[in-house]
Amino acid sequence: MFYRVVGGVCLFFCLCSNVFAQEEPIDSTLFKGKSPYEYILLDTTPEPEKLVYKPILGIGRGFFMFLGDVRDNYYAHPTIGRGAWNFSVSRTLNKYFDIRFNIIYGKMAGNTQTQQQFYNFQTEALLGNVLIQYNFRHLIKKTGYLLPTISLGFESFEFNSKADMYDAQGRYYYYWSDGTIRNKPETVGNELNTILLQRDYVYETDLRELNLDGLGKYPQVAIAFPVDFALEYRFSHRVKAKVGCSYHFTLNNNIDNVSDKSQGNRKGTKKGDSFLFTYFTLTYDLFSPPKLTAIEQHLSDVDFATLDKEDEDGDGVIDIWDECIGTPLGVKVDSKGCPVDKDNDGVPDYRDDEPESKKGAIVNLRGVTYTEEELIAAAEAPRAVPTNQLCEYFPSMCPEQSKVKKFKKSFAEMPAKFKPVDLNNDGYISIEEINIAIDKFFDMKTNLTIEDIYELNDYFFDQ
């Protein structure tokens, strides 16, 4: 029966492992964002396992099966023993070993009824142990949801054995050879003068106080050494289940009150009493941090609290609210972080050579009003300003837009840092050459910064 139960449990966990231990697909919704390069820039290299050294709590239910001199007739079936509760606290030591502390409380009993022996006992059992657990990861390289474990440990075991020797009316049990229990010993002529009794299974007699072997008040504390075999199944990042069986070797031979010092039919063996504990436990990782997604892992080292308060240009307006990043130091700004422009001509005061231009005046890049001759000359220029770029050259003509404009840089000749981009050295950067430069930037094979890439884009359209 025991082997069928354990075999069925193992088969169940193996089937669950095959169903769930598949490689988890990447959730593409994690990488949807404003930047088309978000997924490319994300480092998807698998990171080494990060061990968490936090306590893991567990609770379970199990069965005691006593294996001393006084045994139940069904001792070969550990799942039918007396019930017990198991409380555990475990912690990771390294990739292969854990340490686990257990407190087990329940009842342990034995009943022997043969032609020569009629003994029984029951005790409340309180165990406290510590075990070192090994998970076989040296041998199982690719772990799924199911993992075998073996544990060795040390424990203290308390007991207070009692026997059921009298019925509810205080009549002593006499076991007869015909298998009955009567109120008088088995003698010739007593067959018709006895009363048949039934055990009430109330363990009322303290065996240590009874002192049948003259041992006195022996200690009711034993030292034991448990050996545990289990299968651990992972339901989620935090929840695990374990089914297992532990064999406990004790250094005490008085748990059932039968030992090698007993006399007559009560004579026992010199071997210390032992017992099995078969259990099922659920553990919950309450204190460890939650499992991070790929993006969360990628950004785990970013100090967002510092970034939220950062003011790169030092104008008194933090960057997340600053609409004009990079304002020169000492320049007076408004509540949005943009340089003050009193005459609203589109040129901030700190570089406005004409701070009080008339309303509606057309000004140049220095904030100076164009003369009539300059406007006529500009209108007759061979290279007219395209309509869609008019606001870039004449910001005062676009009052509906931002007060401060970002003017495109004008290049007299190709900057030295862009010459390596000109692969054919023809003095002109083609669309193919700029695409190659951008690819090298994302592949981290170039010394150009992101600002250089923006400037290269401006130069491409300006050349």
C-alpha cells in the first residue's frame, strides 16, 4: 500500500513537471513603448541565479509510525499512523544546500497483541530539529518544477508514554489465549465467572510512574538523528509543496516502556526506539522580493528617486518639469525652466541684442529687428527659405509656438568628427553612410555620442 501511494504521488508530480516545465515565452507586450529601439537596447542575456537569504515559512500535516518493541499491527503502512502537525522555517545557504528548522507535534502509539505479548502505549510527541538539505543540483543541471531532496539533521524528542490498562469502570484488562479481554486472569474454572471487557483506548496509566523495570524516573527526553527524503514541487515563485518521509534514529529505548532490561515476555532489544514521519508540507516565501520582469531587471540599478530630483542645468526647475533643458548657468528662467523673453520676439533676453523689440517685429537670431533693405535682400536671395522652415529662421513670426526656439546649426564645412562617416571621402555624407553610422552607434562600435548623432542628422540635411 505504501509503495503504491508513494509511486502514485511521484507519477503525479512527474506529469505536472512535464506539463509546466516548459520554457516560458517572452511576453511581447513588455517591449511595446515609444522607442522602436526599446527591445533592441534591452539586455536579454540570462542573468545568473540570484540567491535570496530570507526565511521561508511552512506548515504541514503528517503521520507518526513507531518502530520500537511495541508496534501497531499495521506498522508497514506509514500513512495510517497517528497524526501530527509540522511547522518549519527554512533558509538558503547556497545553490545546493538549505537549512531547515522543524517543530513537529502529535501523538505516537503502539499496540502489540500476540499470544505472548499484550502491550500498548501512547505518547504525546514534541520534536524540535535542524536539518541540512541537499537538492541534487550538482547532478540535475536543468531543474524544472520538481526537485528531489535529502536531509540529515539533529533533534530533541520529548515524550510522556502512557498505557491503556483499565476500562472506563476501572477494571484491569486480562488478555486470554482465546483472544478475549476479561476482568480476571485466565485460570481453570474462571470461564463462567468472568466478564468480557472492551478496550476504551483511554491511556490512563503513566508508564514511568508504574516503574515495571525498576528504572525510576528516567528522562523523558531523547536525542535523535533524522534522515529525510522528499520531493519538492514549485507551484510559483513563492509557493512550494513537499511530500516526504523521515526516519528518526533515537538514543532512547524507553519510549514504549519495553527494553532489554525488561523481564519475561516484556524482554525487548538493545536497539534504540525509532519511528517514521511521513508528511505533506506547503511553504510560502513571505519575505523575499518579488520576481522581476525583464525590463525591471534591466532597470534595477537605476536610482529613480535621484533622477526625479535631478536639475542638470541648475536653473532651479527639475528636469522632469524643465521644458528648456540645457539653459546656461545664471540665466533667469520662468516657471517652465525656459529663459525669460520680455519682448516675446522668440530670442531670450540673455542673447537678445535688442531686448525691447516692437511687438510683431521680425528679428534675426540676435533679436535685432530686420531693416527694410535686409528684408528685401532676404526675399530676393537665390536660396529662399522653405515655408516649413520659416519659424526656425524667423522665430518672431511664429508667436503661437514656444517662446524659445532651437535653431538648427549651420555648418561651414564638414566637422572633423564626421569625416570617418564619409566612407568614400567625397566630402558628402550619403543616406547609406548615415544609416551605417547609426547602426554602429546602436552596436556600440563608434565613439559618437547620442548628441553627435543628432548633430550628424542636422549636418546631413544642411549639406
